[in-house]
Amino acid sequence: MKKKLQILGTGCPKCMKLAELTEEAAKELGIEYEIEKVNDIKKIMEFGVMMTPALAVDGEVKVAGRVPNIEEIKKMLA
Amino acid sequence: MKNNNCCSASSTTTVLACSGGSNVGQIANEAAKLLDTAGEAKFFCLAGVGGHISGMIASVEGCNKVLVLDGCPVACAKKAMDAANIKGYTHITVTNLGIEKVHDFKLSDEQINQVLSACRAEINGSSTLKENSNETKLVETSGDSGSCRGGGCCSCE
């Protein structure tokens, strides 16, 4: 089943870096995915996130406030 | 003013309080509110952690320094943190400061200030409380720093 990957952040370099690494990780794992950049503050707050960037996988926030390395992201996607 | 630490874990202490149905729970809550109002800490929602809201748990995990306030030895706040598998926080129990637990909500300013002092000692690293044995977790930040468009979750302006 296609995984829904959401990058929560308002578009700063760290948010973009997280998006880039997440896509890279998903491709390396060979998983089917769709990626969405959520930059609306109200929507970000609905996730309960108080620090960006954050990554949500199928609606569950896996990390907030930092950019993990690609190996960590792979574990979050697996 | 632009903040080059945009989107990284804040260096401000995050405080979560039990806020329970007794004087000591409400003293913990009041102390957390006052620390936030004074800009000394950021008051965060313990119920969100207890409710296993993934974004809230991930946010607390992303904080550099976390202070958890419990009213009494039942330690509901600590147990909520442990149940969410959040580690590396410091912990204060109001009754351990010599304040008796009663079902009375006429809070004493003197007792609130006593808890505030204990919190400040923790925040400033000068605490001598024996219960605060957890090491503060340092969260790695990586990636380029820079400014986003400000507001909301980021501290950019």
C-alpha cells in the first residue's frame, strides 16, 4: 500500500532538506509513496507539532524539531 | 529579526505539569504557567503526551531540555512520559519539597514560589534535588540553518 509521507514545515532550508532526504530514503527502500509538503501553520498545529521540521508517515508524526539522517528516516518509513 | 536557529530544537526548557485535582497538582500547573509567562520555559501539554498524540510526543522528544512537574508521589506526569517512552527529562515532585497534599485549591503564593525556585534551579542547572537523576537529552540538529517565513511552530520573525 502506498505510504503517505508528510513534511511539516513552513519552507525553510531544514524543511526542504527533510523532504529531500525522505524522498531519497523512500526511493532507496523501493516503497510506494506519495509526499506532501504541509506548510500551513494551522494544519501543522493540528498534528500537535510544536517544532518544525517534522515528518509524518501515514498520519503519525515520527520526528519533530530536527532533520534525522537517511538511515534513521529509513527506519521510520519501514 | 531573523533567527538562524529556525526549525531547530529550541534551547528553552520545556515544562510539563501534572495539573491534577489537588493543591499540589494545581501548584505544579501554576508554576509551569508562571515559568512560561516569564519566558523562562515553554509550557507544553502533558495531556497530549498521555493521549499518545504522535506530534506532541515527537515534539517533546525533540526538545533540548524537559522538566516534568508532578504534584505527588503517584507521579502521573512521570508515568505518562514513561508510557510514551520519552527519556532524559528532569523531574520534580511538589510534595518532596515539603508541601502537603490536600484537596484545597486556595493556593499559597509562598508554596508556588517554593516550587518556582526548585524549577529555576533545575533550569539553571543548580539543583540539589536527589530525584532529578535523569540526564538531560541533547538533541542533534542537522541541516542548513536559515530563515523560514516565520510564525507558528518556528521561532523565526
